[in-house]
Amino acid sequence: MPAVMSPTMNTTRCPIRDNVSTYRSQVAPFFDFDRADFRFNSEWLAHCHLPRLLAVLATVPASAVLQRDDFRARLASGHGLTLSELVYSVVMALDSVEIAADIELGGADQLLNMQMCRRVMETSGQPPEIIVATELIEGTDGTGAKMSKSKGNFVGLAFPPKDVFGQLMSAPDRLMPGFLRTLTELLDPEIALLATMHPMQVKALLAADVTATLHGLDTALASRAGFLAQFSRRRLSDTPDLPVIAAADGVTVGEAIVTIAPTVTSLNQVRRVAAGGGLRLIRESADAVSTTPLSAADVSRPLAAITDPRVGGRTFLKCGRVVIELR
């Protein structure tokens, strides 16, 4: 089998080469790039002339493209499809033909596209590749949507250890069996046994396993200790290594959180947390702890407007599980 990256992986489909390095750094713990050729499909697609594309399209019946449920649903509801959408899977198949792929890996949502790759490879006189379709991972917010950076319901492979641990601990209990199957090497009987444990213990095991995979065992243990300090004790002052931001003029509450926390990707996400009662200003002194709820309107206020330097002790901004110290 040639040591070539699967054409289904996002690394080969990124149109801007500068962005590919971020994908490479994220999957580096799981993939040995020194033993593989790293290819860009622009090498062949940029030089694919119309006669060749038409020749390939002539071998593909329209019914094969229209098997997708979402295509059929859109047509049934009176919405149209663009020709680029119909042709996409065929163009994707040219990647498999070009590198003579043996195996292609992809999410279950790409199954029909990968089947098109097999079809086009056969019509091109090549043995069809084996396809491996993996289960999609549900997002950590528990809404049923797949894990996605744009939705902010994801665990980034490049997240700092404490954020990997904390984001998994924030996931609903019902997601644990699926997460254990897709994110760990535990077998089904072992996962069934874990179902008898307290959900928080199961989440802590999952979070430690994933953090250890990405950052090492010692770092995972330190992240677990930091999490317990932050969320199992009454005082945030006991938490080590909290991010700190100066309450300078012009920096708003929302901007501070989005800048500091990789798990919070937009101001709208901060406003949703605030609307649910999860955005708070916490002041701790030697003998007292006070908490002030912040509203969605407070997200646009400058940090300097919500802090009072005359108050002693330490001040924290808490957005869900994200905690920032203000100074």
C-alpha cells in the first residue's frame, strides 16, 4: 500500500496551503508524517482539462449522485441543486484515481462520496479502493449536532491540556458511551462496566485518557488536579495557573473571554451563556466571596466598567467553565 495521505482527509482538501500546517500539527500525535507522502490535490486538479472531466462524468449516471438523502429532500421540498454540488463527488474521486488509493478513511457522512470514488476508479481501470466510514462524534453541547469548530462544541486537538480536560468534563452524561467508543481504545465490555460507575467518575476517566493521549500522562494528572481545584473547591483563588487579563479600557467582557478561552469561539456564544445564567463576576477576599450575575447586555461592556479597583481581594470572570482572573 503506498504511504500516501487519504484524499478524504481535510489536510489534502484545504485550498490554502498555509492553513494545512494547523491540521498537520493537530494530527501529528496520531500520524507519522515522516513515513508518508503529503500531497495537495491542486497538483492534478489545477491541470484537469474539460475533456478529461467530461469523459469521467460520462461514466457516472445522475441517479448515483442523487442517492444522497439531503439532495432528495431538497428536491422534494422544491429547492434546487447547483451543478457544482452534483459534480463535487466526481471531482473528489479524481483524487483517489490520481494517487491510486488502496484505502480511504472518512466520516459516515462521506459514505456516498467515497462510494463514488470506488466507481470512478473502476471506470478508470483501477482496483476500487477499500473505504472505511467512521461514526461521527456528537458535539460536547449535547444538542445532537456533530462536533464542529463553527458550533463551538468541539475538543480541539491543539487545545491546552486544561481545556481538553475541562471541555470533556462539561459534556452531558449521556454522551459518555459514544465518546468512550470513539475517543478511547476501551472495548465494549469495558464500556458497559463503566456504566455502573458515577457519571462524573466516567467523565474524569475519559478526560484524563484523551488529555494523556495528546499531552502525556503527567500533564493529564496535573489537568485533573487543576480541574478539581477549580470546580470542587469553593474558592477560585485555590486554582493554579488561571489565565489573567488586565481590565484595560476598551476591552469588553466578551472580547476578554473569546481571546483567552479556545473553547469559546464567538461573542454570541458568550451571550448565550449569559442568558442561561452562566456568566458571573466573582470577588474573593480573605473572609468573603461575592458573586454578581452578568447579563447578555454586559457582554459588550468594558472590563473596566464592571471591576472596582478599590475592592480588596481578587476578581474573577466566569463564563460557564471558563475562569479568567481580572487585574
